[in-house]
Amino acid sequence: MAYARQLDGSVGTHNIATRSHQANTSPMRQLLTALLFALPALGFGITPTLADGDAAAGASVFNRCAACHQVGAGAGNGVGPHLNGLFSRPIAGVPDYDYSSALSQRAGAIWNPQLMTDYIADPGSFIGERSRMPAQRLRPDQVANLIAYLQSL
Ligand code: HEC
């Protein structure tokens, strides 16, 4: 029994030594191994998906909206409509807010993250005329965080 364990151990050690020896002497193998580990990391780091958002970070991104939009308990309309429950609301759906007629004409659809991403990047293109809401220059990760924040309200 003790002998078998010793034998297993020495076989295992031998395998590990052989593998690291091959890795050290094969630049191609080292490159491939590095790529295998690096590619998923790069994919997640550079192109965050809409689902990756961090609501806490999104709260500070919302500071850019807060001059015109209110959220949370007791939120009302300001320069723009309040944004509570945005992703279950129809476009131009706050009854007591005076929307542009161009945005009201889009009222058939319910806001979702993709629609909002398109809208805030260029409200004028979205409604087809000059908008009262200025375009928001945000990085994709900031938009993802903002979406997570709005979804958390
Ligand atoms: C300078 C003021 C201003 C800022 C800053 C601003 N908005 Fe707006 N927003 C408006 C106005 C005004 C409207 C209404 C536009 C219309 O009626 O065409 C609007 C409309 C919207 C709507 C449509 C709401 C609905 O009920 O259909 C969304 C969504 C929105 N804004 C999101 C944002 C987000 C997110 C930010 C920050 C990244 C932001 N806005 C920053 C003024 C602003």
C-alpha cells in the first residue's frame, strides 16, 4: 500500500516535470496557452454586455441625468419626466409630462435597455428632429451600469 502510494507519487511528479519542460521549450505552446487564458479575459473586459451592469456605479452615472430627471420615492417631473419603472413604461408614458410630439409618436413601444441606449446616445436621431434632451456621451460600461441602476429602482 505504502509502496503503491509512493509509486503513484513519483509517476505524478515525473509527469508534471515533463509537462513544464515541454512548455518551457516550446514558444508556440506557450503562446497558445497564453492566448487560451487571455481571450476570455479580454472579451469580458473590453466588451461588457448590457447584463454586466453595476447598479451602485450606475447611481453615480445618473448624476449626469439628475439635472433634468428625478428617480426614487416621491420623484416628480422636472425638465424631463421622472424615470421610475422606465423599463416597463411605454415611450412618452408619464401622463402629466408634456412630451415633444415627436417622442409621443414613438409611444407604441415599451422602453427596454437597447431602446434607451440608442435614445440617450442621440435623442435627435431617435425622434427624427431636434430634441430638448441633449445627447449623452457615455462609454458602454457606463450605459450598462446606468441600466442596472434604473432596473434596481
Ligand atoms: C438637460 C436635460 C436632460 C438631461 C441632462 C437628460 N435628459 Fe433625458 N429627457 C430630457 C427631456 C426634456 C426629455 C423629454 C424629451 C421629449 O419630450 O422629446 C427627456 C426624456 C428622456 C427619456 C424618455 C422618457 C419617457 O418617458 O419616454 C429617457 C429614457 C431619458 N430622457 C433618459 C435620460 C438619461 C438616462 C439621462 C442621463 C444619462 C438623461 N435623460 C439626461 C432632458 C434631459
